[in-house]
Amino acid sequence: MRRSRTLEKKLEAYREFGRAVDRIDALRRDVEEFVHWDAKESITADLDRKVASVMRSPAYRVVEWYDRYCQVRWYVGQASMVMTQC
């Protein structure tokens, strides 16, 4: 995930990371279908370790919390100024 100054940009990076993880999962399905069993683990192992590393980071966990558990639309961006509580 890229570094960002605003929460809006951090949430955007979080969503982009989610799309990248979805692509990695699609790659894994293709690898399982087309590659011999012995080579399967080594192909996606580095990607899996990097994804796990990002997901364990404190910055990722904070943004994940905002995205999943709190309605912060009033705080992020100019589109909505309606304030809701967590």
C-alpha cells in the first residue's frame, strides 16, 4: 500500500490493495489448474508472504478498521458532510 496523507487516499490505497489480492487469488487458481503440483507452492509463495506482511502492518489494520467497522463518510472527502457515529 502506498503512503498517503489523507484518510481518503489511504482508503483508496486499501481498496486498490484488495483488488491486487483478488488478482493474486485468480493467479493462484490458474496456477493450480495449469501447473504441476511440485511447482505450485514456489510460484505464489513470495506473493503470499508479501500480502501477509502488508496485512499485518499497523497502517493496514487501522485503515481496514475504518473501512469495515466505522461510518466515516462525514470525515472522508467533500462529497458527504453527514456525520454518523461509530
